[in-house]
Amino acid sequence: KACTCYRVAEKYDLCRDLSIRLADLQIQKGSTFFAAKSYEQAAQMAQQLQDLPTAAKYFNKAGELYVEG
């Protein structure tokens, strides 16, 4: 929910950072699908920040996790 609040407030950097942290925790729990969703959200926030190389990296990580899960 915090990510949604940051996104609505256009605090894309905070939303991106929180999404990455959440993805890491979900990986530790073994929830690869939800980790992939979090990386996907982080990638979208990186796109909003015009950081396309980072967005591509997070989209790639999300894709790898979708294949795993």
C-alpha cells in the first residue's frame, strides 16, 4: 500500500526503492511470482524517472522470476 501512496504522490524514486526491497523479501520467502510483480513495479517507476537502463534491468529480473515461478 505504501508503494501505491508514493506512486500517487509522484514519489517514483521512493516507490521504486520500496518495490525492490519488497521483491527481495518475497524472494527470501520463496514467493517468486510476487517478487516478479514487485520488480515489474520497480521497472515502471524507473521508466517514470526516465532511467531506462535500470528499467530494462528490473523488467529482465521480473521476466526471469516469472519463468522460475
